[in-house]
Amino acid sequence: MGINRFVLVLFPMYILIASIKNQYLKQAWTFFSILFLAMHIILFVNNYWSG
């Protein structure tokens, strides 16, 4: 099984995100994605990663 079943569900989300026409919503999505990426990088660097 592994991670394939989790990644398979994520693929349609990329299509849905790409179809967003509202510029404000796209910017909000990008902002929160970058914020969560930074949070995960900080957790990984400080050995708090549990992934």
C-alpha cells in the first residue's frame, strides 16, 4: 500500500486549485501554503518533525 494511496488523492486537488479564477483566493492559497511550508521547514530543522 504505502504512500501511493495518499498521493493519488492529492492529484485532483491540483486540478481544482488551478481552476480557481478569483485572484484574491489564489493569493490567499499561496500565502497559506508558503506559511505552512515555512512552519514545516522550521520543525524539520529543529528535530520536531514527526512525518
